[in-house]
Amino acid sequence: MSVKFIYMAPWIKEQFLASLDYKIFRKLNSDPFFKVIAFVNINQYNDDDCFENIPIEKIYLPKISMSMMSKIINFNYFYIRRFKIIRKERENLFIIPVKSDYHILGLIPLFLFRRRIAIQLYTPSVVNNKYKRILLDSLTKYVLKLFKNYLTADSSRLKKIYDLKKRNCKIIKIGMCEYGNLDSLIIDKPRLIYIGTLDSRKIDIVVNGVAVFLKKYGIPLEFNIIGSGKLNVVNVINNTIEERNLTTIIKYHGFKSNQEVSKFISISNIGVSFVPMLKKYEGVPITKTIEYMLSGLPVIGTSNSFNRNIITEENGILCEDNAESFAKSLYVMWLKISQYNCNIIKASVDEYSMELCLENNYVPVLKDINRSIKGL
């Protein structure tokens, strides 16, 4: 018996290579107990290099255009093939990562094999529209009731929203990957970096915060923004940069590979973990906070519940989700920048290291579930 991940890779190859799932697969590739079955889009994944050295079984989806009808055909093919694989390989435990959206309906036929399936959950829906968010979470909640095993981070909000029964819910710690490995910080001027999605993050507020900082304190700085988002979101950020006359100070670089991100980290001294202080983000792990710190960067982060539990005087500073607060916190952080120790920062979050989490928690949990289904 073994554990198999059934995963549908993102449309864009680069997004998969930067995803948490990809990093998990890379860490597990030395253990023959695990196997990844990835459904991939032939438009983007038609070369063997995209999965590098992961011992992965690739099932190519039909070549499609990006029209809605073509996507429907593509997803239906995925659902049918996934069903057939699970029906055929009855001796294995299957891990299916899911998120709260309409594709959750595709799990319904799999309830026939529910004892051999573990649903891996990340976060509740975080779409902007409140009513759509409630609908998606309600839909996910009732589909999940068809299954027996759940893997989830220790999020009380997530378990409450989905009404997950304690006896069927295994707590997992997947951990985070560092972007780089700093031994010391460059302290000639504030060198800010933001890495991550731009959607629903209000990074234009950070841009305005930088403008306030420059006007009020007169300290030169640079700020690199790395990530992708919807076109209108990117336009808002770029327009704000131009309106504030910050084009020589703030650079938007778009999506970058892990290797490219590592180079940006090496010339940075402050990680920006700005997530709006909204109810939908409460109890949700803010991964970039940990990833900056594992790299050795002190962090300026918004004061949500996750960051309040992580950020201390030794590794960063909190701020509110407005420009004035960001500017003030940045100034306070800069005054003590020489006091931050990269090794102390990394040690403050070493329990979140992916290497340790997979070895001490994730892998043992999966093997325990696997043992419990023998003979079914």
C-alpha cells in the first residue's frame, strides 16, 4: 500500500513550480511510500523539465483553448479519469487537495471510495463578495460530509466553518519553504520586498504608506513587488506608483521563479506581509510571514491573529492596514534595523520549516491513516 496524491496542476507552469504543493512533492520524492499523480494541461506542460526530478505520473488533459466550453470539457475529463484511477487502485490511500470553490462538486462521485480518500484542506473561501463566500463555504461544507478523513492545519475557524468532526480531522503541519538564507542584513537603506498574490491584498495601501514615509521621514528606500494578480489589481498598483511619483523607488516585477526570488531576497532587508485586517482572513495562516522569516528577513506585517502570534520584537513589527500606520511602523523598524539578527529570526520560526513539519508530522499522519484503512 502507498499514498498517492491526485492533483490538478495550475494552468501556468511557473505557478505550479512556485506552489506549496510542488514544494511538498519535491520534499517527499525520496520516499517510495508516496506517489504524485498530476493532471496537467498539455498547452503548458508538454516538456519533461517542468516537473524536474519529481517521480511524478503525468496525465495530460486534452489540448484546449481558454474558452469556457473548452475548460468544461477539460475538467470533465479530469473528473472521469480521477474516478477511474481511484476505483482501480483500491489498495492505496488517495490525498486530494481542494479549495473552496465550485469544483468541490467534482468530489461527489468519489464518496463511493470515501474510506480510502483524505481531503486536504487549506483555507476557507476568501473571495471578496460576502454572499459568494458564504455560498462556496456552505457548498464545501456539505460535500465534505460525504467523506471520512480530512487533513487540515490547526485552524479553529476552518473547522468551525466546515463543521469537521474531531475524530475524522487529522491536524497536519506542512510547513513553509524559505525564499533564501541570509546570514546578515544590508543596512544602507530600507530595502523592502513583497512576494505573493496581489489579489485582495490592497498593496496600493503599502505604496501610499511608502509615500507617507518618504514625505514624513525623508529616508530614501527601495521597494520590490513580486507576484501576479488580476489585470485591474495590477493596474491600480502601477497607477498608484505613478501618481505618487515613485517609479524610480518602487518596482513591480510581476511573477518570478523561485530562483529569481532568491536573488531579490539577497538584496532585501525587510519583508512586507500586508494582508487586510478583514474577518475572512482571521485564523488563516499568512504563509509569507513565515517564508520571509525562514529566509532571515525581519517582517512588517498587519496585525491579524496569525501575525500577532508570530511577530515579536526580535523578528519584526506589526502595523494596521492603513498607509499612516505602515509608514510609522516602517520608521520604527528602520531605527532598530541593525539590532535584527538573521539567525535569531530564522530560529524563531524553525518549527514551521517544511523539512521538520513533513518529517515529524505530515508523513506520520498519512502513514497512520494508511494503516487504518488496510483490509477495507
